[in-house]
Amino acid sequence: SDLQDMQCRLELTTTRIRKEEVKGFRAGTGLMAAAGTKDVKEVSSSELLLAFGRPGTLDLEGRSLQVECTKGASGVYQLTFSFSEQYRSRVSSSVSLKQGETLQVAQVTKDLTSQSKALGLPQALYEDIQGKENISYELRIK
């Protein structure tokens, strides 16, 4: 449909890995003994529908990442990311993606963070957005 051609459907997948202690019985004694830890993985996803050229917001653990989508030639999408509406013209990072390709959002936030530091912007704008190392974000165009 024509409307479909004017929109960008993004899927954000969040993967959390947390460590849990595993308890086991010591053979023959009936006593509990720690058997180490195991990784528990939780995966959730959300969708964002954007009109071309209109910014939207990705929520990364309570921090916001602005994203704007345009469609170029031969089905390649251009995603432009920024931390804050206020500084959008100064600090942004663009990525080209085809439909179905996956982008690691951490790459974008690292790029924006280093640009922000280089410009001497207030640190509150960009600190903590990478979150804990055990949380990862993947963005895909559907």
C-alpha cells in the first residue's frame, strides 16, 4: 500500500542476561551446597512505526534515544540517531540498513557518546545509556 511505503517499521529486541545462583544437594549428605551460577536470559521486543522524516523515541532502560528514518534508493533505509532533541543538529549518528538486517544499538550509543564528549556537551545527556553490560539492544527494520 502507499501508506506502507511512507513508513518505517522498527523492531527493538532487548536481551537481558542475569546470573542466578544454582543450589544443589551434596550427594549422600542431604546438605544444600551452592552449585555455582547460571545465566538466565530474558528477551522482549517492541515495535515502533515511524513516518519517514519524523523522529521517534527508543526507550533504553529509561534513557531516550531519538531515531529518524528515511528510505533511500534500492530499499536501503537510513536511520539517524541522536540522544536529545535539543542537540540533534550537533550530535547524530547515521546507519544504513536493509529490511531484515540487525543493528546493535550499543555501536550507535558509543559513537554518540564519543561525539558528545568531544563537543564537551553536558554529561547528563549521554551517561549511563549503555546500561549494564548484560543488557543488549538490537534494532531491525521489518
